[in-house]
Amino acid sequence: MTVIDPQRNLDLQGGVLAESLSLMEALSPIGSMHESSAPAELAGLHKTFELFGQMSQQLSQSYLMLEDRVKHLSSQLEKQTAERLKELAEKEQLAERLSSLLDLLPGGVVVINEDGLIEQCNPAARELLDAFSGELVGSRWVDVIRSCFRPRQDDGHEVSTVGGSRLSISTRSLENQPGQIVLLTDQTETRHLQEEVSRNERLSAMGKMVASLAHQIRTPLSAAMLFGGHLKNPGLEDTKRVAIAQRLMSRLSHLEQQVRDMLIFAKGDLKTAELIQVREFCLSLQDAITAHDWPETVDVELRNQCPEEAFYCNSEALVGAVLNLVENAAQATSHKISVQISLTQSRDKAWFICSVKDDGPGMNKKTLSKVMEPFFTTKSQGTGLGLAVVKAVVSAHGGEFTLASEEGDGTEAILKIPLVQLTSAEIEGVE
């Protein structure tokens, strides 16, 4: 935008005034013409009129320049005015568009000022907060929260409303001004869909579990029935009767282990209120290893290096978890395999550590990454629940379960369970 310079106009007016004074001074000798000669008077008068003509011409030129300047400034002013009007119209259109988008948003938008009062909200927010009896705009946001929300224990990342809806709430500070903007999203349908998916996943897992259980029970059950049929033979020799009875008990023990694993996986909860010493757990584990019918190719060694320490556990479940690990090692190869079970404690004496290490074929990285998933197995007769059950048992004890393996270099499973620091009197009470 061009601005007229006031100082320039004053200079122009001053020049015109000075030239006018010069003209008056030039005309002043006319009054005293009688004192001069006629030729001199005519020459002076002629010169005066020439000066007057020059001044008139200069005034005309200055006026024309001023007129052109005014036209130019008027044109620029009209142009800038048109641009400003166009910009204003575009801003109004943008404001209307943003207002329409705000009204059409599926989520609720609430703008809160620095005093905690609602300055603006869209129709979706009014619908989600319909439990509030008054007008939202101008009300305190704290009052709206008290009237519309009823938190529940299972809310998670959402908040329940009085009407039973689940809303997710996110806030953000306004830029360059005090206040906040609150975004409300209705997650009710999403939560229902998540619950439906979770229910379907549980049903699917249950179906796999039932199918696996039926498949796994059928084989040892058939063998047990076969051995039981042999025992009915009255002419069976005593030595053969004892051998068949041992095989029958082995199959029944296998059946019991399968059912126990399924129950642990299905229930998920395990009581670990029994306080025992590591020595006592070691004896129970040794008895279970001795009673188990291992193949001749399997050599199991048990070492206890922290007999006096104590921990809370479910002895039966924990012994079964360790036997699962030994059974996995035994089934990994048909060749001779050595399994070492070491019972130790961490350096800070805070953890009981049970290490089950074998010198079998090991696993590759791909198998190792999936081996703890339920129902994943590399065996034709496996349930895929062995390691999943071990992990569940250790987790129920508040511990950690890790597995390390390299193809061709064996596998090591480590169970870590927190120890309990006892006094001498308490140790005697445990014994």
C-alpha cells in the first residue's frame, strides 16, 4: 500500500507561495511607472508576464502530477481492498468448513478455557455426555465429569459412563493460549468386539486342547487296557505279571501327567502356599525321577547345592514341571542322552535356580522362538503343552522361565523362583 508523503505536499505548497511572492515583487514597480521611462517600463512588464506564465505552467504541471498520484493511490487502495475482501471471504469459508467438520466428527470434541469452563463442543460430545442435565457450553468440566462418568474396575484405558458406554479420553493443551481440548471416543462397540474375539480364541484353544487330550489319552489308554487284559490271564507267570503291571502303571502315570498338564493350562491358577526347603523339594524330585520308567538311553543326574534355603511352592506341580523338561529331552533323540538337574541359588541369595541341561540335538532359532507357544510341537505324538505348562507353573510361583538352545549343542532350561529369607528358628519350624 502506497502512502502520501505530507512533507512533500508542504514543500510543493511552499514553492508555489515563494513564486507568488516573487511575482508580486516583480509587479510592484508598476505603481511607479511615472518615475521611469516608457521603454524600460514595457520591458519590465514583459519580463513580469513571462515569469507569471512560467509559474502558471509549473502550477499546472504540479497539479497534473498530483492528480496522477491520487489516481495511482486510489487504484492501489481499491486493489488492496479487493484483496482484503477476498481474503476475508476465504477465511469465512474456511471457518464454516471447519465448523461443519467439527459437527460431523464421530468423536466428541470439548474445548475448555483456562478457568475450566467449556467454551465449545460439537454434537457428538453432547450425545456422549447426554447425562449432564444443563447446557455444556459455559459449564464446568469437573461438574460434567461427576455427572456423566462412573468408573468401573474393568475399565482399563477407557472410562465408563452412567449409561454404560466406554469412552476413551485424550487431552491436549491449546497452542498459544491457555486451555485444553478434550477428545472423547466411544469404544463401547470396540470393547464388545474385543471380548467376542477373546471368547472365540478361548473356545478355539479349548477345542484344540480337547482334541489334543483325546488324541494323547487314547494311545496310553489302549496300552493300559491291553496290559490289564494280560493280567486277567490266570496262567500268567509271576515275573511276567510284575513286568506287565509295571508297564500298566507307567501308562497310567503318563495318563495322569497328561490330565494334570491340561488342568494346569486350562485353569491357569495354581496355589503355592506351601513353604518348604530346597532339600525337601530335592527329595520329592529324586523320588519322582526314580519312580519314572525312563528309556535305557536316558541318564538323569540330580545335584542340590542349596539344601537349607526355603521357598513357597506347589511341590507336586513344580516336580511335574521338571519331569516335563526331562521328558522333552528324552524324547528329543533316540540316541543316548545325559540330563543334568542342578539346584542352586543366585549370588544375592534371592532366587532358587533349577537348571535342566541336556547334551541332545538342540533346536534351531526358528523352533526356539515358537516352542513355548501352546499346542506347538515338533513331535507326532506331542500335545504342545509341555513347555507352556512349565512356564505357567513357574509364573504361578512368581518366578521366571528361560530356555537356551543351539542346534547340535543341547538345551538348557532354567527355572528361577524367589527364595524366602528365614531365621534359624523359622528353619527349624519348616523342618
